[in-house]
Amino acid sequence: MDEELSTLMDKLVPRGGKAPACLHVTLEEYLARVANLYLKIDGVHHRLETWVKICEEHILRFDKDRLSWLNMRHDGDSVVSNLVLAYEYADRRLANEFEMFLYSVSSALTVLTRIVAAFLKGATDSKSHNKLVEVLTEYPDFELLRKSVQDNNRNWIREMKERRDAATHYIGLSIRSISRKTKDDEVSGEGYLVKVAIPKIASKKTNSVWDEDLPVVGGTQKKGVRFNNEQEVNGLFDPNDKLILIKETVFEKIEMIDGVDYVDGMYKEFRDYTVEVVDILTNCLHKYRVNDADAIDFFKVVKSYTDRDE
């Protein structure tokens, strides 16, 4: 957890032994929610670090394996004109870690909602982030917070939850590495390459062996050739280049985006949103903070028990 967020989290903890008047749960219950959020934020950061590590390992493997396929020669010594060679590699560790990252962020948002609820008289049991905008409309003093929740729902949270739900109820997250090359690309040095790709659209709800990884030690690889008549021949191979499945068809074109950039961007959105919400709540706590004169003296309480025993 970075220093700014850590400092803000510290300000969520009121001092003095009494609950500020802006809290509508017991101090102990509120502090338990704050402690849980601290754990969840740490968990999101841990999932991010694990994702980065696995991406690095995956890319090393992908770069090594794709070259042998994309350097393949036809007609003796050159790639046939207008022929597209494609190599795709799916690493189930990436899909698992991406899914865990989504769950971790979603879980943290639920706990963040429970902390907000502690400030809402009559709604202290609220825990659904999806319903938080609606709940906050009943609290004019928190209009700035309501707008922040609404904007972030629109900008990234709704899509994140669509991906999470798709992974939970329908399919894997279709994370893979993709490389395609034609004869002209050999000259220009260009081609299509996304080392960790995820679908741009999150709401796909169909299952396909071509989007997932079979239980093969070392993972499966998808290799394909597209001819100038747009016909394709695709194959699923094991790590030893043994064919598992062949399909002679043109696949539905799904636009892919860079998964590394996507996760980095989501983490930044999550962090900035958390900072914004916590900052609003800490300002409220500061306004209703317990003065030093009203703070509980721990040692006086202890002495009162001692005197009672005597």
C-alpha cells in the first residue's frame, strides 16, 4: 500500500476511545470494518504483484515458442504471399490470476461500501456497491460522495463486474497471447502482436474450447493459417506440437486489448477511487472528532477498577 493511501487509512481511525457523532454503528463495529478494508486493499495489491510476475514468466515462454512457428517457411524458402501465420498461447495461470484480481477488487468495493454505510443513519447494514448510488440519494450531505460513486460505476466498475460475472457463471476470461505475420511483415518488421490479450467486450456468454485451456501439462497452443480467400485452418496443439483438434473455419473476430495495460489501469482507477471516498469520510470524521478534553483516559478507567477492588 502506497504512503498516501496508508496515511488516509490511518485517518479513518478516530482517537479518544469514543465514536464520533457522525458514526451510526458502535465504534468497535466501525473499526472492524476499517480493519477489513485495510486487509482487502492489501489483498488487491498482492494480486497485482502476482499478476505482474506471472505475466513476465508467460511472455518469456511466448516469445520463445512463437518464433519457431512464425519463422516457418513454405514453398521451399519463403512464406506464401498473402498467407497469415497465427500463433496463440493461453496460460491458465493468467486467467486464474486475472479472475482473482477482479474478485479482489470487487470484494474491496463491498467492504468500502460497508464503511460508507457506517455513516448513514438508517442504512448501516448496506453492503451492495451496486445499490450505493440509490442509497446515497437519501443523504444530501453526501452528494459529493454519491457523484463519485456514480462516475466510477460508469467509468470502470460496471465493466469490471461484467467480466467477473462472466468468469463466474459462463466462461473463462479468454486471456491469451496472439501473434500474426504475413510475408510483407517480414520486410516491414511489423505484424500483429499482443503479448497478454483480453477481449475488449466483457459480456461474452458462450463456451468454447478455443477460448479455454485444456487440462494438458504445459498448456495448449493455437496455431493457424489464413489464406488469401479468407479461409482459415486452425489447430490446437500440446506443448510437443501434437495435434489435438483441427477446425477449418473463420473464427468470429473478437477485438482484443492489452491485458497488462488494462489491469494497470484498473488498479489505478481502484486506488484513486478509494482515496477519493476515504478522503470524504475522513473529512467527516475530522468535523466530529472527539476533543482531547472529552477523550477517555485509559488509566483512569483501570484505576477505577483497582479502587473498586480495594
